[in-house]
Amino acid sequence: MRILAPSLWALAASLALTACGLSPMYAGGTSAPTAQGIAAVDVPAIQGRGGWLVKNALDARLGVAGQTTPQYRLDVRLDDSLEALGVLNDDTISRERRILRARYQLVELATGAVLLDATAGSDAGIDVVSSEYATIAAEQKALENLALDVADRMATQVALTLRAHRPSQP
């Protein structure tokens, strides 16, 4: 009886989810329309080190179904800033905040229509220590983590947009 109860709860939960209209975004694996759509997104080069990190992360997330002919272009502009947060009595900085913001547009290549115009961003706090090397390493690691986070947010929004978008008929 103890083994049967969790199974019944799992069955009831799965029936409740299907009844509410939820459906998996990537049902069908790499042959799913959403997966094929995101695999057809071209990401041009993005300026700066943060841009290189974001582009690589986007390429990894959007290319899940393999290489296809691009049908969409994702234009991205980044704003990467580092600001002092904690200032000590002797005017030295004890804490910094790294902010990475992206403004991006998903453009359908066939029509030139902008399907998505959005922003994504993330920030991280960094302790400034006596070792300059350690501080620089922390700033770089923060940029790497922020680039992954921003790319995840962008890829999710692109997938949702492509799922809702019905391609125009040629």
C-alpha cells in the first residue's frame, strides 16, 4: 500500500497538469517545431569580451537541433558596467557590482519583421580584496557567470517567442 500511494499521487498530478493545458515546449526532441526554430537562429558577433561569452552561450543553447539554414537573426547589444558599492573611510573600494544588460531583437530574415524586442540583465557583487589579481579574477568570473545567466534568459524568451510565432507562408 505504501508503494502504491506515491504512484497514485504521481498519476493524479500528471493528469491534473494535462488538464490545465500545459504542454512540454520541446515535446518531440530535436524534431519539435520549437527546437527547429531555435536552431535556425543566427547570432552575429557581439562586441567585447562579454559579447563573446554571451554569443558562445547563446550558440550552445540555440543550436540544440543541429545546424540548419538561418531563418532568424538575434541582434544583441550589451552594456557591461562595474560600479563601486562599498567605500571605506580612506576612500578605498571594498565591494563592487558588475552589471550586464542586453538589449536584443529577434528578426525574421524572410520578412525583416521584429518578432521580439526585449532586454535581459543580471548583476553580481564582488569583494575587493588586497590582492589585485584576486579582484581581477573575481571580476572576470562574475562576467562569465553573468553572460551565462543573460544568455539563458534570452534563449528562454526566444524559444517562447518562436513557439508562439507561426512562420509566414512563402
